[in-house]
Amino acid sequence: MPRSKTSLRLLTSALAMSLGPAPAWTQSAPAPAPVPALTLELNAAQPSDKGCRLTFVVNNALGADLSKAAFEIALFNQAGVVDRLTVLDFNNLPAGKTKVTRFDLAGADCGKLSRVLINSATECAGTGVEPAMCMRGLKTSTKTGIAFGI
């Protein structure tokens, strides 16, 4: 076999071995496990016969059914002063389920609400659910002009 063919084969073999398996950084890493969350979206605030109707979209992605979920909220007026504290009881929230819930706040004026703050979870219960789970996994968002958060 001529020397140039042997050299070419050796060079090709050396190149192929140097490439070897793909480096770890190019391989797909397993997707991270989803972070357990309870998402609360303030979806609407509308005047009602009783006062102000707040509509929430809730999604329980905590990985466990909640037999009871209730939150104390603070309502702030336009001056940033707390107008009132009240408890919103979302009742049962099955795992993996999205639920829409409305609350009529007697005597409240939607136009004067500047902020809704979740103060604490007054109830968070279910099989295998620790009481702090609802606040620890809570994520908030709003579709209204009212600030909403923890």
C-alpha cells in the first residue's frame, strides 16, 4: 500500500477518534422537575349590586388536592391605605385543576382599589399537605389595573 494512502487512513482514524462521543454540554439535560405552585390570578374587578366583585382564576399545581384553601387579603385604597382585611375561601382545589371563583366584597368600590395583598393563608389543608404549602407555593398575577401580590 502506498505511503500516502496509509498516512491518509491514519489521519482519518485519528480525526475520528479525537471527535469521540459528543461532549456532555451538547447533550440534552433532563427537564427539571416542575416546581409545585398554586397560581392565583386576579382576573377581573367589576362593580356589583353588593359592592365590588373580584374574579380569580386559580390553578393548583401543588401535586396534592386541597380540601380547603382560604387567604386573608388586604384591600388598599387609592392613597395606599388599608381599607379592610377579609378572608377569601376558595374551598376545595383539586390537584391539576383550574378553577374560576368570584367574591362579592360588600361596600367596596372597585374604582378605588389600588392594591390587593395576600396577607396569609388562613387555611391550607389536604391529604399530605402541610399548612405552609399554600403560601410557599403561591404565585400571583393580575389582568386588572389593580396591583396584586404577596
